[in-house]
Amino acid sequence: MNKYVLFLFFLFSAVPVFAQNIKIQIVSPKELKGRKAILLTREKGFAAIVHSIKLNADFFNLDIASDLVPDLYQLHVSKIKGSLLFFLESGTKIQLDTMDVSKSIVTNSRSNPDWILFQDSLQKPYDERILEYSLGEKRARLSRNADSLNYWVDRQALEKEDLVKKTGVFISSHLHSYVSLYLLKINWYALKNDKLFEKLDIAMANHRTYKFLLDKNKKTNRI
């Protein structure tokens, strides 16, 4: 674990914040009892540890800042490959996959179905196409074929632009969803002029991300 992540861990632990008790269930077979599970917040480029959990029971009570849920979190379990990205809410149930944590099943989270929908309909197809195009770019570089190289680079640029547009459409169709709040945050500079923030459900106004975007939106409108 790098020093920056450790610093964030102690920072989050040391600073008193208004927290709520989040009860989650992590169901695992007996052979996984005693394993360590790490729960992290997800941001672009880094992760910060929220909780380290011993899987000695199925139910866990977590004290998390009241303005940080629902949101995207990541779960790791020692000695099992993969990690699970999911939207955490109080009452969330995770049925652990013993071979690959990423294949674990999440239920009792109202936001997570929207996250799965976004991943399955937009993100995963995009990732598959980008992988294909990047392999084409690699072959073109190896063969020193300038025309082919430009073709594959352009395809990737168009694909990224298309994902941003489709993400904007997704947000517009899910204005009450914390998934849209998260997606707008990580795509803010690409979508800031689309007036999506003003359309979001005001019921999410207490969330830290909403407050962050409110500030961003005010600065954008002043320019």
C-alpha cells in the first residue's frame, strides 16, 4: 500500500465527521471465514481505504460519512482475484464469489441496478471495442503503416466521444439516480455545458458529490 493511500486512511480516521451507521451483509462460505476484506471509495486515479473487515460474520456495521452514501465503492478480499465495484447503501447484501470477487452478486442496493445497466449497456461494449482498436494501433505501429495507425487512433477518439454522448443520454434518463451523480462528476469537463446538473433530482442535494458539482456548476456559469 503506498504512502498516499495510508495518509488518506489516517486522515479519514482522524477527522470527525457526521457519520451514519451503514449495515451491510457479506455472505461467504465457511472456508473464507477470517479473510480480510478491504472496502475503498473510488475516484479517478486513486482509491482511499474506508474499512478493513474480517469476514468472521455475515453482517457488518460501518460508520461512513453521511454524505458519502450511496456511492461507488470497491471491495477486495484477500487471496481471491478480482475486485467488486458496486453502489453501497445501507442494507446492501453481497454474495461473495469464491473464485473472482468481481463476479459477486449485489442485492438490496437501489442504486446498483442502474450501475449494472450502465456497465452492461455502455461501459463494457466500449471497453471491448477500445481493446480491439488499441490492438490494431499496436499492429500498425509495429508494421510502421501510417495510414493504418491514423485509422485506429481516429477510431479510438470517436469511440471515446461517443461514450461521453451516450453517458449524457444515460444521465438524462436517470435524473433521480446516484449513479448519474457519480457519472456526471467523472465526466464533468466533457458534459458541463449540457445543463445536466440543473436537471438532477434535488433530493440528492445532501450528497457530497452534489455539493461538489453545485460549486463546479456555479463556476462554469460565471465564465
